[in-house]
Amino acid sequence: MSKIGVFVCHCGENISATVDCAKVAETAGTYDGVAFSVDYKYMCSDPGQNIIKNAIKEKGLTGVVVASCSPRMHEPTFRKACAEAGLNPFMCEMANLREHCSWVHEKNEATTEKAIDLVRILVEKVKYNHSLNEIKVPVTKTALVIGGGIAGIQASLDIANTGHKVILIERDPSIGGHMSQLSETFPTLDCSQCILTPRMVEVAQHPNITLYTYAELESLEGFIGNFKAKIRRKSKSIDEKLCTGCGQCTTKCPVKKIPSEFNEGLGKRTAIYVPFPQAVPNKPVIDRGNCTYYIKGKCKVCEIVCPTGAIRFDQEDQIMEVEVGAIVVATGFTVKQPDFFPEYGYGKYADVITGLQFERLASASGPTLGEIRRPSDGKIPEKIVFLACAGSRDPAKGIPYCSKICCMYIAKHAMLYQHKVHGGKSYVFYMDIRAGGKQYEEFVRRAIEDDGVNYIRGRVSKIYEKNGKLIVSGADTLLNAMPVEIEADMVVLATAGVANEGAEELAQKMHISYDPYKFFAEAHPKLKPVETNTAGIFLAGACQAPRDIPESVAMASGAAVKVAGLFSQDELTREPIIAVVNRQAPPVYSSCVGCFLCVSACPYQAIEKEEIKNRNGEVIKLVAKVNPGLCQGCGTCVAFCRTKSIDIQGYTHEQMYTEVMALLNEY
Amino acid sequence: MTLGFYPGCSLKGSSREYAESVLAVAKAFDINMEEINDWNCCGATAAHNMNKELSLALPARILSLAEKQGLTEIVVPCAACYSRLTVTKYELSKDAALKTVVTEANGLEYTGLVSILNIIQMLDKYITPNLEGRVVKPFDHKVACYYGCLLVRPHEILKFDREEDPQSMDVLMLKAGATPIDWAFKTECCGAGLSVSRTSSVGRLSGKIIGDAKDRGAEAVIVACPMCQSNLDMRRDAINSYLGEKVDIPVLYITQAIGLALGLDRKALGLQRHFVKVSV
Ligand SMILES: Cc1cc2nc3c(=O)[nH]c(=O)nc-3n(C[C@H](O)[C@H](O)[C@H](O)COP(=O)(O)OP(=O)(O)OC[C@H]3O[C@@H](n4cnc5c(N)ncnc54)[C@H](O)[C@@H]3O)c2cc1C
Ligand code: SF4
Ligand code: SF4
């Protein structure tokens, strides 16, 4: 006979405000097999856990139902408490009275009735629970970091400095990400390259870091501690071992007019190129789409001039397989381009540029060597307008969120403009100034008060060209929506920060979730900001939402600590929530008939064929067998099995059936 | 072939030439435009500022009458009427309770199955595909196609053309032999209903439109809305005093311009009714 304890939590007022917790506990106490029931304000607190532990010991409980929040929140807490009191942790079940009941319903009888139902089905279920033992798996103590922006760089260095190996893959020919494109950085106005490039070099030289640039994730299999990643190393068309980075090829390449990605199209590069002089690694790649040899079969100038014979026209992409125990995703973000904005000319005005382009103009390493000159004719703009929230906070554009970094970089841009163009006039159209952060508000005030930037609160409805000027027409909402028109020489759009193209596919490859805007989703918005819902995969930087550098770095260090924590163990324990194919006494051996539909259904290739032999070693039956190391407990095979021979431990057919019958009151 | 026709108030009064040119072009392609019997005002801008149900009941009555008459597709040349009818159809399709209120108020059955075409859609569907060999006098002028506020907005409901930089009229005019210019005031407000109450505001708002068209070398402004046409044409004195110069670019309905390209009689197209002389 079961002896079950029911522990009803108020969750402060989260549950008790709409559910009569005392009544739930009292009703549960009347069920067959329930030996103890109680309600308490915070079950997860120390005294709360002690109530559970004491009841287990004193009443000799054989099963526990905690009726509180989501198991995603506290299942580990309560299972641990049970284990500490000597009960197998898998004899503990949780009824989710908070997310599934109190938060979504109003206070009334029916809400309490529903809570009682939720408890009842788990009381019935737990009667069919069995003791289960955790599965031990080894940990591969190498981390894969995807994306070499500041977040990926920080995460790699932090992990490498704990003594563990790191493989860093970067899609572009150089690491550095967006930060390498920035001129100065808010709120201190220190030079971005000066603080970034030493770190880039450190990555390249760190004995624990293996860097692959021009590389992307091809596929990912496995699970926490034991991932297998295939990496595509795109062909650079050079032999990196031979190349000395002398730069002969890039000076002699005749194809010189390709818009440079690093300079956001404001400068040009050659077909064989190093994205910027401080690139790491400082070795070129051939952009095959633009190289005359690959297009027309003739040229090979680079091969002729290369003193070490490093050019390899026939090099192919390489697929490399690596084993890693943890992954940090740090693939960053991108910004909307002006062609997204019909009202601002669909990108047809050369002098309507993005904030990133302005960074390149203001940067000493940029196409104008740091002078603010407009792209159309190279003139220094006497009047410049900055537009905040270009696309952001605009549900009509499908981007209802705030991009968070632009208020700050606009203030920086306007300030840099005022410092560089004496007597110039700058205007900022904004909705609100969002400058929350240490030293941030002060920074914006400096732009307004010390540098005389004109802030106008209002939106711009359109920009058009007239007599060589850009007419910016908007409204000043602090002056009763008075129409304002500014004849500007240049306009900078703080275009919305959005997820990278291909973010969705990457997330699907790794089985991690993403939000409606394709930013990768953290496991908990407050308490698990760097974890994903897939164990062993962590997030850092702007791939999770638009973030500035301090936040990206903090996240990266956070993710690195999680990885180091994981690597501090030699073995990991995994929940035994996996599939098993039943085995019975001869002559049946198993109800499995060997159709192996499950083999093709399993997304993790976890099901094998097992030969059942008689004493003479003759095969008498071929049945399915689940490899516990590979099974993720997704349950797909259970749905496919036509003889109901597979069960997920902890969620057996019997348990599920009992739950349903409990609801129907027919137990 | 027969299409339903909802002229609305303007096309019976101040914009008779719009109706004339629509009918003339339709006739040239053997399209019979069957007017909806006993039609009423769509409510225009007044009704939806005062009473939501009324503002839906008026257009719904028109659609019900069209159904009753067995029309499946109706042409609504006025941009404001087109907007009201389309918005009504949209709102009633989404809200069954509202639909009941409106049907009961009208005492007429309403299924919402009539499709509504604005003039651009009508031309695009029935005229331009058959244009080959019919353009006898290409409208060989630089034209500024002016869409105004209502033809393309709100986009979620009308789902017609690009809302910030529409192109459909430009494409039609290109087929009629014109050279549409790229200009900045395609969808700016002309001042609309302020025509009578605040003529000077109309002078300013419409003045910017005419001014930009002139600066970019347009020889004619092409419109598809009676309100836009009358503001840009009839209020030319106010516009000119805002601009401080005399601008005499004519403002033609798209059906008039296409009618000219087809070689139709100028009088049949009502060109003599304009305030600014149509010299093109
Ligand atoms: C105009 C502008 C000005 C800014 N100014 C400031 C400032 O002054 N101060 C400040 O604190 N912040 C500023 N920021 C914000 C700053 O750029 C970001 O905080 C920072 O770049 C985020 O770093 P990250 O590493 O997360 O992403 P990123 O910099 O975007 O780096 C991501 C990296 O991952 C790589 N990658 C992407 N996809 C893949 C893939 N599938 N596989 C492999 N690699 C991949 C990319 O090539 C890139 O190298 C500014 C941003 C903008 C747009
Ligand atoms: S072969 Fe290609 S990369 Fe080399 S020099 Fe010629 S164009 Fe440039
Ligand atoms: S940070 Fe400022 S400019 Fe950027 S979206 Fe938010 S409010 Fe707009």
C-alpha cells in the first residue's frame, strides 16, 4: 500500500491568491494511499524542504507530490530533498499549480477545483512510479565557441584560462565582430580597436584555443558532455602554413572595386583580401564570387606574386568532426539596412547611412581616416541629423522591441561629430532617451549640454532629396506636434538591431529555441540568462538580444563559468528519463516484433537491433534496444511503436493512463 | 461583360469628369458599368468620426444592395469611398456581432462576398491587359503619379501596393506611354476635407505637392481620387500664392490620361471641366 505525502505550496501569494491551498491539502489528505498532506507558504525554502524530509522519515512515505510551481523551476530542488531523506528522487512528482492554474485563472471555486484535480492525477501517477537511478556519462572537456565577436572572444579566453581546451569558430575571415568596426565606445569614448585587438591576438596565441576562421557549424549531434560537431572550414584558397601575410597578393590583385564588408560598403577591397589591417589571423582569403580566375578562368596574378607559393586555387571546403562537452553560442546580431525604409528613400540616397556606416566614417582606420565626410561627394556635412528608433519600437515594421544600444551610440555619434566638425550642427530625433546604465545618462547629458547637440522629441515621417539637400520632415512633440523640417547634408539612421540571417537554421541545427524575432532564447529570462533549454549549450552576447559591449562581456564570462562548472566534473549524471524496450521471460522475450519503425523514427539514432539467442547461440528473435547513452527521452519511438513495447521511464503507458483515468474519476 | 459601379457623391457633382472618363474608358473596352440602384453616401470622413456602427452600416448597405442586384464585383473610383467600403468589409468579416447589428439596422442581407476594386485595380485587371494596339496617342509626358492618403492605407486592410512608395499607378502610366517621375510627395496629404474650411492649409499642403512635382519636371499630375483632384486643381490660386509663383501643371484623373492615350474625345473625358487648363 502506497504512503504518499502531498505538499501544497502557496508560493508567497502567487498560488494562494487564487487557489484555496488549505482546501487542496485537506482534500488530498482524503485520497486512498495519501498518508500525509500539508500546505505551507514557501515549500522551496529551507523550512519547507524540512517539512518534506521530516514527513518522509516520520511517516515512511513511499511517494511525494509537491504541488507548487513548474517542474522546470524546482523539480531538482524537491528531488534532492527527497533523496536527502532517503527516498528515491524519482518517487517525487510535481503538480504545477502556479503556471497551469493560479497564474492563468481568477480566484474562484473552479480554480481551486482545478488545483485539486492536478494534485489528484499526480497522486495516482506516483503510485506507479519506480525507483530509478541516474545515468552516468563521461564529459569531454573541450568547449566549442561559435562566433568570434567580443562575446565569443571573452568566453573563449575565460574558458581557456581555467585550463580547458577551446575550439573557436568564426564565419568571417577574421575574428572581432562588430566591435572591430566601431570607432570610439560609449560611455568612455575609448577607442574600440585599442581595447579589442590585444584580446584578438591573445585568442590567436593562447595555447588552449584552436581558432578556425572562415568556418561554420555544419551539424551537431549528441548531448551535454558529449557533443559531436561537424565544422565546415570554407576554402580560403591559400595555404595558411605557407602564407606569411606579406600582402603582395592583396596589393597586386586587379579586382579592386568590391564594396568592403568591414567598411560597410563605404570603402573598397580586392578579391583576395584581409578584411582590415589588424585582422586576426592576418592572412588573406580569396572571395571566389568576385575573383577573375574563378569567374573567367584567367588571372592568377596573386599566385605569380606570392613569394612563398601559398595560393591554392584548387583547395576545397573541409568538413572536420570534433568532440566537445559544451558549446557557447556567440553569433551576435546585425542591423537593418536603409533599403528597409521606404519612407527614408529605400536606400536610394547615398547620404542616408546606418549607424554602423557612421562608425566607419568616424574611425581612424575607416575609409576617410576618421574625418566625417559624406559618401556622395566627400564633403564635410554642415548639418547632420540622427534618427533614433529607425525600425525599432515599431510594430508596423515587425520590430516592436527597443534595440537598446542605439540611444547611447547616437549620443556618441553626435558627440564625435561635434568634436570633429567645428561649427557643425547636429540634430537627434528621438522617442525617449533610454540611457539606463552606469555613466550612461551622464554621457547623453554631456552630448546635449556640453556639445550642443539638438535633441528633438518626435518622429520623422519622411526624408527626400531637394536641391542637393536631404529634407528631413518630422514633428516636435514637445511643441504640440509642430511640423519640423531640417535641410540636412547627411542623415544617420539608428537602424534596428536584428537577429543574424540564418539564425533560425543555426538554432535548429543545435536544437535550441529562439524567440519570435529569431534571437536565441535563454532558459529563464531572469534566473538562467546564459543557459538555453538544451543542456550544455550556453549563450553570450547579442545573439540573445541586442546588447552593448559591457553586457555582452558579462554574459560571456557568465557562460564561461557555466562551462567551467560543467568541466569540473569527470562524470555527469543524466536523468534516467529514457526509453526502454520491454523484456520478458521466454518464450516471448519481448513484446517487440522487430518492425524497427522506431529505428527510423529516433532523431538521435539511439535505437539498435539486438539479437536474442538461445543456449546454442542461434538467433531466435531480433528486437529493438535503446542505447541509454544516446537516448534523450523525447518519446518519438513510443508514439511509433505499434505493439506498445517501448516506455519512457517515469512516463510509462501505465502512468499516463492512470493520470487520465484519475481525471475521469474512475480510478 | 458587366461590372458593378458605385460612383459615390463626388462623381455625381464636383467630379463629374471622373465619372465621365471612367465610363468612357470602360465603354471603349465593351465593359458595361451597372450602377448600384438606390445607393447612398458611404459616410466618408464624417460618419466614422461620430459613430462606428453608422460608419459601417452606410457602406454595408451599399454592398448589400450590390449583392441584391446580383453584382459580384464593383468598381469604386473614389479613394475615400473605396477605403470606407473595404474597411467595412474587413471589420464585418472579423466581428460577427457587429455584422448582426449592421445587418439589422439596414434590414438587408449581407454576405460580404462582393469584391471591391479601386480604379487602379480595375484598370489593371480589365484594361491594360488588352491595351496592345489600342494606344493611338501615347501619353508621352513626364507625369507625377499622386496616390494621396487613402488609396494605399491602411495596408493591413487594403493590402494594395506598397504603402510608403506605391508603384501601381506608375506602372499603368508607363503602359500608356508616359514617363513617371520619382518624386517625394506620392502619399502626402493634400489637405482633403479642409478644402472649404481652411483653404490656406490646403494651399500649403497641396502647394508642397505641386511644388515638388514642378521642381522635378512633371508635365502633369495623375490622380485617382476626387478630393485630391479638386484640391490640386480648384485650389490652385491658394497653391500658387503659397508657392509665390504661377504653376499651371494640370491634374488629370488616371482614366482621363488613359482615355487620351486611347484617342477618346477630350469632351467625353470631361477635360474642359478643369480649373487649370489641360494643355497636354
Ligand atoms: C552602430 C553601433 C555602435 C555601437 N557602439 C557601441 C559602443 O560604443 N559601446 C558599446 O558598448 N557597444 C556598442 N555597440 C554594440 C556592440 O557592437 C555589441 O555589443 C557587440 O558587437 C556584441 O558582440 P557579440 O560578440 O555578441 O556580437 P558581434 O559583434 O555581432 O559578433 C558576432 C560574431 O559571430 C560571427 N558569426 C555570426 N554567425 C556565425 C555563425 N553562424 N558561425 C560562426 N560565426 C558566426 C560574426 O561573424 C561575428 O564575428 C554598437 C553597435 C552598433 C550597431
Ligand atoms: S586570381 Fe583572383 S584573387 Fe588572385 S589576383 Fe587574380 S582576381 Fe585577385
Ligand atoms: S535604444 Fe533608444 S533609439 Fe534604440 S530602439 Fe531603444 S529607444 Fe529607440
